[in-house]
Amino acid sequence: MFKRILPFLSWLPNYNRSTLYGDFIAGITLGIMLVPQGMAYAMIAGMPPIYGLYASLVPPVIYALLGTSRQLAVGPVAMDSLLIAAGIGAMNFTKTEEYIAAVIFLTMLIGMVQLLFGIIKMGSFVNFLSKPVINGFTSAAAILIGLGQLKHIFGIALPQSGKVYVLLGSIFKNLNQVHLLTFGLGIVVILLILGLRKINKKLPGPLLIVVLGILGVVLFGLEGKGIEVVGEIPEGLPKFQLPVAQWDQIGKFLPIALTVALFGFMESISIAKSVEEKHPEYELDANQELRALGMSNILGSFFQSLEVSGSFSRTAINDEAGAKTGLSLVFSSLIIAAVLLFLTPLFHNLPTLALGGIIIVSVFGLIDIKYPVYLWKNRKDEFLLLTATFVMTLCIGLIEGILLGVLLSLLLLVYRISNPHIAVLGRIKGTNYFKNINRFAEDVEIEDTILVLRFDAQLYFGNKDYFKKQLYQFLKQKGEGVKYVVLNAEAINYIDSSATVMLERVILELKEKGIQFKIAGAIGPTRDILHQSGIIAVLGEENLFAQTFEAVDSCSKTLERSSIQMKVSLQTKKKSL
């Protein structure tokens, strides 16, 4: 029980020197990465850069103790920061202090939502975020983040917005005010990061850019030439302080908290699962992951932290650098603590264009072109879902875009199960196997008097009318000689009360027309429903079969007997005449 609540107890007793070395190297690498990334992602959330470092201090340590993944790197994330900026920005706080207090309160609220969901075991709830929705949202959000950071590259003041047309309008309106030196250096920063990536992906490009940026400002007096710098950063560790309670506005905070909590968890669990495949020595627990993230955000908010979740890029580097346990996150937090205690004065001269360039390069790598192309070629309905989510996120808003995307994906699911695949089957020549006559037209035998159907979904109120309509349509196509209908029920795992009433009526209607209804291949739960609902009384126990060929053979034998009886009857009549 203790290991389930405190997963670090499962790896701590076996900890050794070689494991320590891997965790130490990974932790140092992770900490160095977190310095520029944490500051940059705090800017995306509309917060002073120092709060990104605060978010990289306490939450990773909490996750290291409570999380079940041993390689997941927890900290500030670009997408979550943008969602926070969009949500809190819409609340129109006039003072910076009020905005900061609102973000920290939201962080605590997000943690509470995640913790509650973990306690009531709702880890599977994240499955409602389908990949097309995630892909469409991520690509749109990356574009919005990139456009939002152009103000640092152009050296102009632009209003923050979660709508693409507002951002583009502001950019074009202020193009005549672009600061040329800032713009030139911004382009150099972007090209340098891209160049360092091409040379060696393991090079800490963002950190090198931060160092070069600070040196450039100091050596060439760039601040005096109009280059904007980060400015004064508070020195020292964050103090323990309860978030400013804003329960009177909970109606405004809660939708944002729910969205960020679920999206942050979805990011984290999908990243953790991809890494888990390489490490069979442990297993993920989705509900414990929710609880771990929840506690990380709750306790982090007491130390002025932004919301945190798993980062794909940092997790990949943490794993590649040799991390074996969550202790690597503790070492990364120690690096951040050292920076906060001794190095914050150095960041005074960090140009904001350097952080803007780091963000632009990192987020545009999130735009996935291959997946939409694949969907366009193979799954047009999901391509439309992805496109709709992408456009709505760009034009309506981030939170609205992802929520409407989830709603559309659920509507698509309802449509699919309301209009499922239904096939007419025929026997493969010389076997007892039955296949779709449209797919195996040359290999199947089709009997004129028997209609064999397979319904590939559960039968419920949403598709019962579709089932009946398709059944009668196939009967009409087959002609008037049909004497038997055999329903292959292998794919039917449930029949609700509305569908049972429909099925009874169909059996009776067919009986009046001289057509016998039979069911084959029903699994245990379905057979239970057939008996409990009373369908079996209408159908007849003798018309329920384990396999399709048995049902068809019984039809053929009955037809043969009827044919023989007719011949005998005719011969008797002839003799009597």
C-alpha cells in the first residue's frame, strides 16, 4: 500500500552507485535546459520570467516522490502556459500583481482537480481527447504562440490574444514601428538555434543563446540601443505563501482549470507511456499520475509556481542522458535552486528577443504535417475533425477550440455507432467460414433462400432503426424466395431495452411473412440479454446457435425435409388420382 501511495519506495531500496551516476548526469542536463525554457514558458503565460524558475523548483521534487514514471520530466510547458494566458487574460486584470495572483490560484485549482480525478480513479477520462483533436489543437496553439512571440523579435508592443486574426491584425498594423536592430538580432538568434540543432541535437542551444545574449548586451551596450532586457529578477528562493483565495470568481476559474488539468494530464501520460515501453522494470498507474501531478501543482502553488506537466523534449533528454529514477528531477531542482540563490543578477541583461527566439523554434517543431496528410489519404472524417479543431482553436479561442473539438469527436463517435458496418455473408466454398459477399464475391456460395447478416456493433436505441431498415433493404434486394434470416451476432456485445423491443417486433413480423429468424455466435453477455429480455421466448431456443454454419445447415436441412415432404405429397396425390 505504501509503495502504491509513495512510488519512490519501490526503487529507493535498490538504489546504487551506477544508478546515482545516471540520475546525476541527467539531472544536471535537465536543470541546464530548464533555466531558459522555464523563463521562456513563463513569458508565454504572461508572467515574469522568474516564475518559470519557481515552477522548476518544488513541483519536480514532489513528482519524483509520487509519480510512477521514472523518466518523465515535469515542469512548465508551452501549451499549458498558453491555455493559462488565454483563460486568465480573458478575465481582464488591470494590475500585474492581480494577474500573478490569479495564475497562482489557478495552479492550485488545477492541482485540486487533478488530485480529485486521481482519487475517484478517472484516469481513463483523458481518452476522450482523440489524436486528431490533440493534433489540430497543438498545431493551432503552436502558431498562436509563435505569432505572440513576434513582439519580442520585432521589438514592438502587441496586445496578447488567443485569436489568430487579432494577432495578425496587430502585427500588420504595427509593422512600421519595427525596431530594426531587435529584428536583425532576433533572426540571428533563430538561425543560430536551428544551426546548432543541425550540428548536434544534444548541444544545449537555448542555454548557449542565453549566455551569448547576456554577453552581447553587456559587451556592446545593447540595452542603450533599444534592445529590451528581462530586467531585475528577485534573488533567492520563493517563500512559502498560500495563494490569494478567489473563490468568489470560481465560476470563471473552473472551466480553465478543468481544461488545463485534463490537457496537462493527457500530455504527461502520453509522454510517460512512450518512455515506459523502453523500461519494462516498472508500470505506469494513470490514476497515481493524476494524483502526483495534482500534488505537484498544489504544493508548487504555495511557492509561487506556474502549472506544470510533462514535457516531451525534456523527458526525451532525461531518458537519453541516463535517468533511472525520479532522483534526476531532484538534481535538476538543485540546479534551479543554485541559479535562484547565486545567478539571478546575471539574468538582468538577458534580452527578451533571445527568449522569444527560443520559444518560436521550440513550438514550431510541434506542428505536425505528416499526420493530417495521412488522415487525408486514409480517414477523411478524422481529417475533417482535425481541421475543424485547428480552425476553431485559431479563430474562436484555445479553450473553446479544444472543448468544441472534443464535442465534435464525440458526435463523430455517436454517428459511427449509429450507422455501423453491416454485411451480407456467404459461405466460403468447401468450408464452414462465412465472409462478406462484397469482399469475397468470387469465393463465396450464396443461397437464395437464406439471408445471413453480420452487424458490427452493439444494438442500442441509436442504431436500432438503422438495423431494421438495412435488414428489410437486404431482404428486398434478395427477392421473395427468402425463408430464413440468420443474424451473426459475434460483434454484438450489448442489446439495450429499446433494441430488444425492436428485435422482438422484427422476429414476429418476419414470422408473419413466413421467414424464420435465427441468431448465431452470440457471446455470453448477449445470450444473457436474449434470455432476460424475453427475446428467446419469441425466437425459440432451437433458433439460437453457437456458430453461423450450424444455423445455415439447420436451415438447409429443414428446406430439404420440406422438399422431400412436398415430393412425397405430390406422388401420393398422383397415385390417388
